[in-house]
Amino acid sequence: MAIRRGRGVAAINYPTGMNLGGDPTQALVHSTPTGNFMVTLSSVDLGQGMKQIMAQICAETIGVPTDRVVVDTADTDTGPHCMGTFASRGTHRAGNAVIQAAREARQVMLEVAAEELEVNASDLETDGQGNILVKGAPQKSISIFDVALSAHFKRGRSISGRGMFLIPRSYPEKETGAMKPSTCYAHACTVAEVEVDDETGEVTVLTVKNVFEIGRALNPKMVEQQLVGGSWMGISHALYETTEPYYPNRDHGGTDFNQYLMPGPGDLAQTEIIVLERPSADGPYGAKGPGEMCANPQIPAVANAVFNAVGVRIDTLPITPERILRALKAQAGAPN
């Protein structure tokens, strides 16, 4: 009996969004009287950081600091339409809608500023710090705060914009059934190194090296955190998480997460993340979004590493010690 080491590789691609009636998402952007901006969405933040990214996208488009933008995703009844937060579509679909809405709001803002400065709106630019300047004459400027006050209380203008992202719908070809279900795809490759105890069937994941191509990383630290967390989730799916042996009879099953098997801090592998940026032509500032693919390649990589270590292919998740031992016994011709 021995501890055997194996290495497994897996590569995947993952679609951003889907093709269902154009996969639409809408956004609204408006200024408050003090020159802050509100983004209204029905795209719900599930903890993946979408509010922060939408604030960054809106701020970049309008030309204000990110802390001047508030994102509201409170209510799908009163907010603009969205297909939902799924299919790794949030950054791509909502981000494009926010850009459209922010561009419209920016144009109104520049028109009001032009009236105040007595110049053409096309002669104005923002400095990213909350001011609007005359191109070539930066000493002639006005703060966005003052522009908002003028719009609300003097000019009778609403600094606001509407945005909607809609992809061309793809219909299946009658002869082949071929269609284009998505407009862009992200890609990933994982190399996992494991140790397998061929006496107990226990698997220890030593290292996980992940390479992700996700378009442009709009917030690199948030992307890294999401990818590291996703890697942990992938290992958890591969080796731990299950309701068995109690499913479908739950009489003796776990009742809370204290009894639900998941890897703890001591079980986490040494994790390396490499992000390749290949901006998407139709993404907001080139972004696609990591989304669900964070936790996908680790599962087949671990399965391949187990096979490389002990020579048995486990095709049912999770890859438990019991399943490994049964496979080893079957390989040796011994009864289970």
C-alpha cells in the first residue's frame, strides 16, 4: 500500500449569457441634484461584486469618480427589465446596458454645462474628478455638482439615460440545427496535482494551477478573489459535496451545514491563478465575466489526476474514498 501522486489537466470554454429572445437587459441612469449618479437595475448582485463593477462602468462612461455612483438593484417590479443573474451574463449584459444609459446621461450633462459655459457641448470633456472642462482651455470649467444644480433648478433638464442590450437572435439552421447560442466565450485550463492513499482511498489536492481567459478584467483584485473562491468550490464539488448516502431518503441526512461535508481551511490546496486578458469585441470595455466557469475545470482536472495516480476512472461525483476503493478492488478482480 502506498501514497500515489497524480496530475490531471482539463480545459473548458464557457458561453457568456445565452440566446433566448435576444437575452435583453435594461438599465437606467440619472443624476441627483448634487451631481451623484444612480444606476437602476433588476440584475441582482449575488455576492459576485456586480454592483461595484456597474459603478465602475458607469463612472468611466460619464467621467466621474466611482464613489459618485450608487447602484440600486432592489426590486424587479419597479426596476427596468432583466432576464436574470445567471449564465455568467451579469457583467456583459448589464454592463453594456449601463454604458448606453450612461452615455445618454452624459450627453445631457454636457449640454447643460455648455449652456452654463456658453460653448458647444462638443467642445467639452470631463476630467474624471467631477469637473467639466473646455477642451484646450481647462481654466474654463464647471463642476458636475453645479451642472446638476443648474439642470434641476434652472434649466429644467433631467440628466438621465436609458440603456438596453439586446443581441441578434440566432435561429437554428433547418438542415444542420447549427446556431450561435452566445456572442462570446471565456476559456480556462486547470492543472491539479493530488495524492491518493490506495489503502484508504483518501484524496489530498496538493496544488491547483488555473489559467483563465475572461476578456478584460475590469477589477483585477475582484477577479482574482472570484477565481480563487471558484477553484475552492470546484474542488468541493469534485471530492466532498453530496447528500448521499441518504438521498433520496433523507431520514438520517444532514440537517444543516455543520453536517454537510465541505473542505475547510486545512483542506485547501496551494492555488495559483493566471488571468489572460483578451478583450471581447462586444463586451463592456472588453469584459466577459468569470461567473460560473470559475468552478468548472477543477472537477475534471481532479478526476484526471486521480486516474493518473491510481489508474481507475471515477465517473460519479463526488470522488469519495469509498468509490476509489471499490474501483481499485474491481480493477484487481476482487469482489466489492
